[in-house]
Amino acid sequence: MIRINLELATYMKKLFKGGMHGLYEEKFGPKHKIIEQDRRYNKVYFITQGITKCYISDENGKEFIQEFLGEGMEFGELEVFSKKHTICSVETITELTTLSISHTCFNNLLETDSHFNRLIMKALADKIRYKAPRHSYQHSYPIEDNVIRLKKIFPKFTEVISKKDIANYIGVTTRSLNRALKELKEKNGEL
């Protein structure tokens, strides 16, 4: 549920501690929108601590949460390759610390650091690989199964992530999610 990439986090922290030029630490409070969809930005962010949500809003303001990002996950990198506006918004859920780098420095690092390049290629492949099975599962199984699966992956998900965000992640209404949580609690005595 909350995606992490500890190998990339470790490497980025190593570059930062080594004094890499152009790599900056930034801190954000909860509910801070770092990136808004359909805009142009010139930075890539690497999460070193905290959780964000990556989502698309439709014309009615309904959010569809693509994923929750945790330590080591990056965002803003697709725009480096596409040179287009952002697809998603990224908003903090908890206090967040990132390492940020300009598109120019990011491209330079891709060209000069083969280990970094491999880590980014693997991260992009993992993002693609993760999405299809998750969406397939969510659309093929009832809400209760999705909630049980989330509980197994992240036992304290309801303590950290709002019900509205969980519902948007699963692709249901908050009311349907509440009903499913209530039924599971009555059935299993927990959740």
C-alpha cells in the first residue's frame, strides 16, 4: 500500500551526505501539495522520511489515488523524460523530508552515474509493474477483500491514512468503505 524503495533512499542519502552539488533537503508539513497536476515543475523529489499520496483529480474534484509513497520513492521524474506537464498531484499525509534535484542535475546524474541510472530504471519499472495487478485486484474483488488485503500489507493503515483517502485508493465512496469496515469489525471483531 505504501510503496518504498530503501535501496534508492540509501543511495540518495549517501550522495547528499557526500555533498553532491545540486541536491537539497526540503521539509514539508502534512497536507502540503508539493506538485499539482497539469503544471510544469523543474525538480525531482526523493522521499527520505514520511508519506505522500499521488493522485489524479477529475473535473468534479474527485480524487483517484494512484499510490501512497514512502521512503525512497521518487516523484517528478516522469516530467524529466516527457518534458510535459505533471499527470498527478502529490500531497503530504505526514511530515515529509525529501531530497530534491533539478531536472538538469537529474539528467546529468543519469548520464554520469551508472548505479543511479540503474536504480532509476528499476524504480520506473517497479512503478509500472505495481499498478496493473493492484488495479486488477481492486476491480475484481469486493471492498471487504480489498480492506483485508490493505490490513495485511499495512496493519495501521486506518490510523495513518484518512478514510477518504483509503476510499479513493480503492475506488469506492467513503460511505461504502465505512459500511465494509463496520461489517468486517462485526464479523471479525477487529479493524
